[in-house]
Amino acid sequence: MSTEFDYDLFVIGAGSGGVRAARIAASKGKRVAIAEDRYLGGTCVNVGCVPKKLFVYASQFPEMVHASQGFGWNPSGEAVLDWPRLRDRKTDEIHRLNGIYQRLIDNSGAILYDGRATVLGPNQVSVNGQIHTAETILVATGGWPFIPDFPGSEHVVSSNEMFFLDQLPKTAVVVGGGYIAVEFAGILNGLGVQTHLVYRGTRLLKSFDAEMSNKVTQGMIQKGVNIHLNTKVTNIQKTGDG
């Protein structure tokens, strides 16, 4: 343990990888700090796996209610989705998980800084205007959705913002052919949104097995998703009704 620096390890990013690294180092007696300017738990907890699965569950209920008629149930009336309730319930669950990550960090003995960290040099990090020194700096900032620059791209929302919409749209266009785009197209369609999936390639999920990709594509079409292959988005225009 060196006394030349404020910390033995300074971790930038409190996602799964960053928190795990900080906890392991702290358990070995190292002086550890971790900085996070957004949310504890990273992408998976906040804008990825966890909220997405909650939305997947919600999107499956209309089909389950319909299928229940074959087992003697007689649903009466039209099921209506309360979007703000779903969105806020999702937020409550994320806050619960954020609290778990907070306790994991606190119990490890690592110091958490709430703010954006900037690397100033090989052993210097600045957070909220305060400079900290560390023998080792670990950058664990994760990834971020990429939106290409094209006319009207300012009207686009990424998968991150989808979890916080004020209201659920009546119609949505999902651009992309990877698993995230396919998942969101399925979610939106299941929640009653008229959904279009636009992809510039020849088939969805091109990095997956071709047979599986074709099965998924046919299943989505059968459930009402409008799929447009070999199609590029060149511009987006805002109209009076959105």
C-alpha cells in the first residue's frame, strides 16, 4: 500500500464491473474510491436488462388474457394499459436496486463520489473540481447508445429514453436489426403500439443463426409488427400530430 497517493485504486463508473472491482480491491485492504455521475448499477440495472424485462412481462399480458379464454376464462371489457403506472413501477424497482448497489459500496469500505470524473494525468482524477490521486485508475464507464447524425435526428430517442417517456406513443418506428431493436419492437407491439421495425440489412439478427432469425421475424410479423428490410432512414420530419 503506497502512501504517496490518496487511493490505491480509483474506479470511474459504478456499473457492475466498476463496483465489483472496487469491492474486491477494498476487501484486500486497498484504499478505494469510485465515481459515478449518473446512476448506480450501470446500464443493465437502469436502462437495460432489468427495466426491459419488466416491460417484456407487461407486454405479454394481452396475449395471455386472450389465451385464457381457451381455459375457461371469460375476460370482460377491454384491457387498458396504464403507462404512467407501469413506468413508475419500473422506476421504483430500479431505485430499490440502486439502493442495493449503494449498500454494497458502503459495506466494502470504498468511498463513493457523486459526480463526473475526469482523468487529468497518469495518477490524477478530478471530481466536482476536487483533485484525487491514485496509484491505479480503472476506467469502467461502459457504453452509450449511438444515434447517427442525419436530418431530423434530433427528434430521435434512444433505448435509454424509452424507459422514461411521458406517454406511450400510438405509433413507433424502431430503427435497427439487432437484438435491442427487435426486443423493443416486440415490447411496443405487445403494449398496443402500432410498430414499424426498419432495418437496412437483408435479415434481422444477422449475427445469430439464420434459422432462428427467420423464425423470430415470422413470429413478429404474425403478431403485427411491420418489418421493413433493405430500408434506410434518410431523414425524419416532425409533423403536427408528432
